[in-house]
Amino acid sequence: MTSKSAIAIDKARAEGRAALIGYLPAGFPTVEETIAAGIALARNGADLIEIGIPYSDPVMDGPVIQAATTEALAKGFAVRQVFDVVAGITAETDAAVLVMTYWNPVVRMGVDEFSRRLAEAGGAGLITPDLIPDEAAEWMAASDKYGLDRVFLVAPSSSTERMRRTVEASRGFVYAVSIMGVTGARSSVSAAAEGVVAAAKAAGAERVCVGLGVSNAEHVAEIAAYADGVIVGTALVAAIRDGGADAVASLTRDLSAGLTRK
Amino acid sequence: MAEAPTAGSDEGSVDAFLQGGTSLRHAPGPYFGSYGGRWMPESLIAALDELEDTFEKAKADPEFTAQIADLNKNYSGRPSLLTEAKRFAEHAGGVRIFLKREDLNHTGSHKINNVLGQALLAKRMGKSRVIAETGAGQHGVASATAAALLGLECVVYMGAEDCRRQALNVARMELLGATVIPVTNGSQTLKDAINEALRDWVANVGHTHYLLGTAAGAHPFPAMVRYFHEVIGEEARAQILEQTGRLPDAVCACIGGGSNAIGIFHGFLDDPSVKIYGFEAGGDGVDTGRHAATITLGKPGVLHGARSYLMQDDDGQTIESHSISAGLDYPGVGPEHSYLADIGRVSYEPITDSEAMDAFRLLCRTEGIIPAIESSHALAGAIKVGQRLAAEGAAGEASDKIVIVNLSGRGDKDVATAAEWFDLLDKDSAEATIGKEGEQL
């Protein structure tokens, strides 16, 4: 099955660099601005875009993303609008657009229905921070049916057996959590990240991207040396909060400078 | 002592699932029917595996079970009494009502059963720190108590709004050596305290155990928390047989997350003649939108690690719950309750704030016992159950009917709220101010 995420990562690889994956929460500060910022991301160096669905109980997110998604919900963000964001970005760019979501909003809409609409909007797949393959039977079936990528997470705490199981269930890439913690900018990249990537590769992963705590070009360069992709979230959310799509474009250019492997 | 009826002896109430001889007791998880499981970040799965493994080994270790038995007897004060409430029962159709007195445990509620067990497991795992969430502060106080007893560092997450309303419980936890961290994000209530505790856990899981306070969350928590509370049902069953020579007609408990309820229910799940009732917080009324009647009005979803009934909107966003009782003010419920509801073994019904407060005052005045407002929901439910039982039987038969109510906690913590509710305070008193703020739950 073709994978939009894999194609985007392989294209970067062919250019001798790691892929850049940028995260933005849908509806922050508005749906229109999320689309504009997503297009700015893609046009300034991001290969994949991760659109987060604001959720009432974001247990894996730190203060910056929590504040953004709480604001989006307070302004009346509706889950179905994520498809407008995905369609808005894919209409204008070639970036692979994934949706990152806590699982309950998908359950509520219906896993099949959600998947159908995501595929229809041109989405590449889902990143699922609180869904492990053990509970993903419905999602496995729906993602096969609609040709969507399944990006599960692996962590420094994942056992060899869980690493193998998660890699096997994933499609597109595997999301390596760099640190035991929640999202948020950190001064340095955790030393654990390289080990997680190595373990995922040893378990058979073809593409492993690293996220959590990556906020500047130095971090990007450090991770690009050993991973297939670098995921940046909080720093971009702070950029759109403080300077809109222009600030996102500028930060993306800075970040992408770190991608080329030395 | 009379023999307990066996499955099939009372065809009027034998449900299909029991006719096959299938036991509902000791359900091991991770699934209860289609509920339960582990809807959690991968980062925490290793810790859940370690906890499950430690718990399973501890259950089979006579040294651990002896430790629990010793603490239950010599620290908590178990077994708790089973007290017949004769004057209260006159208001419940004239049936006989017995109260399982979890209010008499050390720290004043059933919560101590679970925290002692989990704190011992934390020690077994070599963890030096426990974290906990709390709403009104009861589980936080119990956790701080167990941590002090066993020499563990304790951090309690509590919604900033709840900290303000329950300042004395914050002081209690601090007296016991715990650190209380006010949670200012989201709705600043219990569910947000759980979110924040989970964030702490994922960052500190190497040396920290998350001492979850109810029979909810990811496996093994629902089955494990139930295990530590099963003593309630076991004692109650033996005590009622000893005192009356037979099993009760009904057992009643209040449901927030559902830990006290699953503890007492467990003793009677396989007794088909015993009807079991869980009373949820109906708040201002289930038609007002301001309630915590999760099973009555919620829909299945995933929150805090388990699939279960959940108060959520059409987008799957969690809806804030409302109840005068902070301990029941939670938009989720333990997954085993969702299963017991679906198969029809347990009936779940809402009780409004007003009904609960009437029962609260009635127990004070008829029995000299001040119940927790949480437990008052079970008392109000028992009045309804008693009246129904009396109406079903022939005249004069009501006094043959027996209802057990789990009196899960004492109401000292609720006096300010009750005084405000019943307008017992001078308008300008400090207590009136506290009561007013507490009443806004």
C-alpha cells in the first residue's frame, strides 16, 4: 500500500537530508489561520504537516499546546473542521498532511467514518498519542480500507517486544518519543532519543522520526544525523501565537537549515 | 447461619448470565465485556506492565496478604461495623436497613483500603514517590496518610478551585507531609487533576507510582483497586448472614468513579437473589445538564486510560460534571460498572443533590450518624428501593426485606456545605462564607 508519509520522507532522503515535520493545532487562532500557517510550513521547508485536534483532556501536552488547544475549543472549534484544514493545505501544497489526535474524538465520530472523511480530505493518516496497537483493531481495519498511515509512538521505556509490535503495526513512519515527558520546548535534546531510534530500527522500522522537545535548528541538526525525520511542535505553536503565519514561515526556514546531514 | 441461596434458587431475579454458572466475581481485566483496556500513551505502558506484574505476584504472596490484613485490622480498624438503622428505615417503606460503616475507618472513608494496598505495591516496586489526584481531598488525605505511614514522598494534584473550596483538606495533607499542587488548567477540577498527575507520571515514572484513587483508569487499576476494596463486600456478606441469617434483598452504593461500590458489590455479584443498585450524582437533575450521571446519560468512550461510559459532547469532548458531592463529581466511571450496567446485573439510577441532602439530614436525625454527602446518595437511593420492595410485597411483609447501604464515608468534611444548604449559619459568619463556596460545587 502506498504511504503518503513514506513518499514524503523518502523524497527528503533522496535529497540527502532528514524530513521536517511541523505541528499546528487546528483552529488556533482560527481555522483559516491554521490553513495559512500550514501552507507556510510546506512552502518553507516542511515535508510533512501534523494537524492536532484540540481535545478537552490532552494528557501528553505541555502548557503551550494546552493553552492553544484550550483557546481553540473556547472559540468553538468542531472536530469536523479538521477536515477543512487538511483539505485547505493539501489543495495548495504537496506536503503529506497527518492528523494528530487523542482517540476519543475519533471514537465518537466512528473510526470508519472519521477515516473516510480524512481520506476524502486528502489526509495522509493519523498520529495517535493515546492509542497503542493493542487497542487499535478498528483503526487497523479502517486505515487499510482507506489507505491511511498509522503512526504509533515508541518511547524510551518501550520493551523490545513492544517495540517490535508497534513497528509492525505502523505504516508511514514510527514516532520516536525523545524523552519521558510531555510536549514542550527544552534546552537540549534528550540523549535517549538516539537509542529509541536505534531500537525501532532494530525492530524493523524503515522510517523513524523523532519528536518532543525539539525547538531550534541545532536540535534539528543533532537529530537529523540519526533519524529519518524531525518533528517540531511547541516552538511552531509559539510562533503562530506570537506572529501568525509569517512567524511560522520564518521559523520553518530556520529549522530546515538543520536538516542536511553533515 | 443460613445457607446462601445458590444460583437458580430464586427464579424471579436470576439473570441469564448467572444461569450458566458463570461467576462475575474476581474479573481480572483488562477487559470487562467491551470496556476497560489500556487507552494510554506508550510511554506509560511499561509502568502499567510493571504494576500488573507486581500486583499479581503480591496477591499470591502470603507475606503481602498478611501485611494487608494486619494494616486493615490494626491501622484502619477493620472489620468495619454493620449497623442496623431502625429509625431511618421507618422512612424507607419499613424494610430493614443495615449500614456498612466504612465511615468508621481511619481517615473516615473506604479510601484507606486502596491507598494502603497501592502504597505497599509502590514499596515493592522500589518506588520512593507516590502521586495522587483528589477532588474534595479525601483520596489526597488518604494517600498522604499511607505515604506518611510507609515513608514515601507524596505529591497530590488538586484543582485550584477545589483547593480554595477545601482549604482545610489542603492543610490536612500538608500536615501529613504531602505537597499539594493546585491545577490551574482546563476546568480546574478532578479530571484536570488526573490529567496533571498523568503528565507528572510520564515524566517521573522511574521512581514514581501513580496512586489512582478509584476503580477506573488503565488496566490493572480497575481490577486492582477493586481487589483492595473487596474486603467491604466480603465483610458485609458475612456480617448480614450472621446478624439476620440470610442474604439481603438489595445492596446500595453511590457511584463516582465507583470504588466503594465495586468493593461492596463484589461480595454479592454471584448471589442472584440480591438486587444491586448504584446511585449516581444527579446534581440539579438529569434534565438540567448539571449532573454527574455518567451511566444514566453518558455514552461509551475512552478517557484516562479506559473505555467506559463517559459524559461527552457530539465531538467526543469531555463534558464537565456537576454535583454537590465533590467525590462523585467526575464525568467518567469505572469500566466494570459499565459492563455490569450493560448486562443488567446492577441497576444505576441518578439521585439529585436535593434528594441526597434530605437523606443526609434524615440519617443525622434518626441515627446520630453524619454521613458523607457522597454516601447520602446511596441512602437516598435506599429509601426508594425500600419503598419499592415494600410496595411489591403483601401487607406486613416489608419488615422481612433487608437492604444494605454502603456508608462509604463520614460527613465531617461536609458540615460547612450542609450548614449552608440548610441555612443554619449566621449570614456574616466565617463558616457561612466557607459553606457558600463549598455549596457551589
